[in-house]
Amino acid sequence: MKEKVAIIGVGMCKFGELWERNLIDISLEAGMYAIFDAGVRGTDIDGMVIGNMSAGRFTGQEHLGAQAADIGGLGDLAAYSVEAACASGGAAVRQAYMAIKSGEHDVMLVIGSEKMSDVTQSEAMNTISVASDFEWEGMFGATFPALYAFMARRHMKEYGTTEEQLAKPTVKNHANAAHNEWAQFQRPVPIEVVMNSGLLADPLRVLHSAPITDGAAGLVICREELAKKYTDTPVYIESSEQRSDTLALHDRQSITTMNAVVSSTKAALNEAKLDLKDIDVFELHDSFSIGEIILTEDVGIAKKGEGGKALDEGITEIGGKFPVNTSGGLKARGHPIGATGVAQIVELALQLRGEADKRQVDGAEKGLAVNIGGTGATSVVHIIGR
Amino acid sequence: MKEKVAIIGVGMCKFGELWERNLIDISLEAGMYAIFDAGVRGTDIDGMVIGNMSAGRFTGQEHLGAQAADIGGLGDLAAYSVEAACASGGAAVRQAYMAIKSGEHDVMLVIGSEKMSDVTQSEAMNTISVASDFEWEGMFGATFPALYAFMARRHMKEYGTTEEQLAKPTVKNHANAAHNEWAQFQRPVPIEVVMNSGLLADPLRVLHSAPITDGAAGLVICREELAKKYTDTPVYIESSEQRSDTLALHDRQSITTMNAVVSSTKAALNEAKLDLKDIDVFELHDSFSIGEIILTEDVGIAKKGEGGKALDEGITEIGGKFPVNTSGGLKARGHPIGATGVAQIVELALQLRGEADKRQVDGAEKGLAVNIGGTGATSVVHIIGR
């Protein structure tokens, strides 16, 4: 009775500040690579969903679904976009998953994309802030670096997390991205450089923070029985869960845990009938390094308060027990908002297919991605298996 | 095997220029009325989808799903928004339909909403234009009134459609809205007034055009077997189809027909195993009066070119063979972009439940809604039955 959903194609464009390209251009590149990878024809695709947060503000174009179907030459199909702030990409993957499971669609193209560098930095920061509770946070200058700084400071106070530990996700993720040809920053960065980079919002520094990025990622997904027609290496979406929390950080009982991440991860493991120890590779939403530390705890890799210790022990490195952000994560792969959640699934699929080159986790069979919106008001969790 | 999806609750806020209210306020009013109407508890709802086009530009707040879940007190659930320009509402209904059919959700809240009057008229016009192919249309001043004027002029040339016929959808829809307490304009308007109203883009006049509106509409939908627990008068989504066409009007072979409407209507009738003559009541997207004329033809109520004649003959009036826009349509109920597609389904549900007061179509058993984006680049069609 239960329909399994397969991922049969993945694609990316190289993330970065892509001054010479526009949103539709990069979206189609990622989508077309996914289509080529899947070996499907355009006419096989009967639906498309785009994860995008704010093309209306960043680029002055909405109605992206119809635009991509049109310019991509995919013809007359269902095409639309989905928004859940920085979790727009993960939400788009989930929509496509439900579209297939519902029987309404056979083969879906998922594109996550965002073009952020065509506006000024201050305009970009304003637009990112509309993913917070703007009336109660952004309006008063509590931008995301400030909100995550509250979380970091509180985590340091409650659990003794150190500035050195705060720097470690960046060091790890840059080292991983050095082996990822699609990453925005493909070079390692020493811990001293991170710890001495400019302060954004004390204690958070520039190099604790994901960059402003242009980029797109794509997936082709379909029903299980169709998958074998197209590929010998399908991977499967074993579960998809999404939850929400208060939009404003100040409304939460604790600002050092993200309840929506806890509940969606638990639900996803439950649905896939897996324990955390069964998961071989993780993509966790590290828009700020404190985010990765908190998510490591909320997912269950480390006990609450011990995310810093897990970094000290190397547990989340490639070769460690629970490798996190083998792709380089948001910090080093880059964070084009709507693309991130899709790019996470691309990375997991490559890992499970054994195609992750020098960043490969040996024998990876199950992967888990957490894509969050805002300071955790939305959490989308996917478990991918082969 | 095939899962039916029931509509068990409907809600609206009164449409209009709601200066004193904000987007979340009107969204929650519509959603809460739908919840009360359904008789569900907030805790019964396990997912929410919001149809909205451009809150980021109109109101400076995105991440609407998490915000509505938070402020509405619905707790920890999957919440996100869907964008397909003026078809965002219809696309949201379709997402919820697939979410239920997929088995991932049991009871979904659908909200369509837009707050358009908090920006200047020119800013509103710019934002509406980002639903066109902005780089090739809006950028050159081809706003929607201009694009629809091309369609109207061509329709007049090809088929002899008259200025009097162009005015008739407005007269009919205002007469219908006089009996709809949620409509923005609850008064009839004589044909002379329509024909002498200010020119927007020759031959289209102000009173051929849907207004700028604030408003929200809500639905509660669930699996068939749950529906009977909550209500004695469920209606069912018998089919849901969505298609796309070129984003720019100038890329089409004909600008007097909307291919996506033709194909999605055909698919929806096919899926529901119905003929057009089985449909008792229609909601057709009349953002401009020429739009209603073209849709009347593309849906099959009139032959191509004879949409004007159908108006002359009264076929689309209440009491006629194929009543169109009993609610007042976009013209008179108002057109808060993301709300429209949801409000159409609210009207059909009321008609099928026999609760449409003085605008009731006697014995209505099946209803069909067409919600389009842009000049028809997206078309979403739903057939509702009891």
C-alpha cells in the first residue's frame, strides 16, 4: 500500500556570487543537470516545484514555476513555488514527495534556487529579515546574526560552550567543501582566522556565518516502480517530516533548543523505523555555527549542551561516528536560501550513491537532512536511504 | 484504493480595503471561521498551507506558514506557503489535496490571503507585474491592464465582440455580489456606468477590472472517512488539475485562448468522469471582463468567439444554464491575489451545501473553479461535488 518515492537525478550549479547570471539561468542549469542525471526526457516530467523564498524582492520576478516550465521547455504541466523561509528548499522536496505519494504525479522536478547578490547588502539583509518575525524582531534591528548571537551567548552561559568550539563547525565545513566542486568556498580556513574574523554580533563573527550566495540545486523524483526504468542507483526518501515553532525567538521557553527540529527528527526516524545510530551522514542547517552546534544536540548526535564537545572529539567529521555537513554545509557550500534544502538532499544522494569523491563517507546507506527556517520556526527533516 | 478528499469547513473575511487590519489578522479570521464551520479542534489540524503571492513585497513579512501556525495557536505542525501568481490560492488548495491523498496529513487548513492596500497604488501595480514576465512585459510598461487590453482588442477583431459585451460580466457579477455579504462591492452597477468608466488601457476600463483588495479565505479539508465524524454536509474535491503556458503573452500562438485553461479543464472533467453539462455552477477567474469571456469559451460553456453571445443570452447568469461567478467573481467580490483561488472553492462549497442565500443555484451538485495566474501562464482547476 505504501508508495515509496525514489530520487533518480541530482543537479547543482556552482554556488557563489554569480554576477553574470540571473535566477532562471541558474535554476535551469541545476534542473537540467538533474534531468540529464536521471536520464528522463522533459516530457516524462509532469510536475515541478520550486523552493524559493523571496524572488519578488531579490529579483523582481514571481510566478517562477510557470517561468521555469516555459523557459525550460517542459511544456504544459503543474508548476509552482513553495516558501518556508530558509526551509523553502526542504519544503519543496516534501511537496514533491507528497505529490508523488498522492498518485497525482509520476515524475517531479524539484528546483531550489535563490539569487541574492543582485541587491545591495543592506537590501539583502532586510529581505532575509522578513523570514524572522519582522514586526517584533527585524523591525527593531534584531537581524539573524543578532538573533543567533543571543542563542550562542545563552548556550555559552548555560553549557560552557567556548569561542573555540563556536569556530569549529566553520573549520570542519570549509575542510569538507575543499572537496566539493559546487561549493562557494573551496578552501580550508584555520581556526585562528575564524576566531579573529570581524565581529558581526558578539559572539558571532563573519566566519561563523553563512554567506550571501546565488545558487540552485535540482532533483528528479518519481514512484518506486518507475525508478528502475531510469537508473540502477536510485535512492529513496524514507521519510519526510515538517514541524513549526514560534516565529519569534523571544516567545520560546528555551533559546538553546529548537523544538521543531526535535519533533520533526523524532517523527522522521519513527516513520523510517530507524534509530539515530543507523544514520551514516547528516546535513544540518548551519546558517551560523551555533546553529550546527544546537542542531547536533537537537537531532541527538550529542546530548543537550555537548555539541561543542562533539566537535572537540571529532564525532561530526568525515571519518567520525556521525559526519555532519560533508558538503561544506551552508557556511562553505554557500546558502542561497531556497536552494539550501534541495542541495542538502543532493549531497545525501551523492553520498549514498558513493559518488562524493574525496568527501565520501564509506559505505553510507542512510542520510538525514535538517533544513530550518528562521531561528527554527520551521524544520523540515528528510531521511534518505538506499 | 482512491482516496477521496472532503471539504468540511469554509470561512472568509469580508473583502475590501481593510486599512485597520494586517495580513495575519485577516488570514486568521478566515482560517478560524473555517475551523469553527468544520467543528474541528486546532489540535486535529496537522498541516497548513497558505496561498499568497507576494507578502514579502506587500507587507514585509514572509515565512507566513510558521507565523500563522504560531499566532493561530495551532502548535507544532507542517506550515508553508505556495505561490503561483494569481493562482496561488488554487495551487494551495491543490497542495492540501495532495497532502491528504498522500496519507501524510489527515486534516489540513488552507488559507488564501493577500494584503494589497498597505502600499501605494503604483507600488501595488509594480508588485502585481512581477507575476507577468517582468523582463519582457512589466519592464516595458506592459502591466496587466495593458496585456488584457491586447487580448480584448484581438478578441473584438477576430470574433466581433462588442464593447457592450465586454461590459456585461461586470454587470452580472456586481448583481450577484449584491447578495454576498463577503464581497467588496455589494451593489449592482448599470451597464452605462461600466461603459463610461475611465479608460485603463483601451478598450479596458476601470469597471472591467478587478479591484485591489485585502482579503482572506479558508478551508478545512480531510480524508473522506474522517469527514463524517465532523459534518453531515461534506462536499468533495472530485478532481484537481494544474497546467502551465508561456509566461509572456507574446510567446503564444493565440492571445484569445488560454491553453492551460483548456488542458486543465479537460483533465479535471476527465478525472472526475464528468461532462461539462454536469456542472451546475462555475467560478471563473475574471481579473478583467475579457478574462471571463475567454474562460467561458476555453472551459466549453460557449464556442470560441461566442463568449460575448453567451452573455447576451443570459446563459451565465444565475438561473441560466451555466451560472458563472455567483459570488460576484474577482470583479465584485474583490481580488486579494492569494485569496482568490480559495474564495472560489468557498463559494462552490456554499452553493453545493445550499447555503448561498439569494444567489443560490437551485439544486447545485457539481461546481467547477478556474483560477489562473498572470495572463494564463498557470491554470488550476478544481471540480467540487456533493
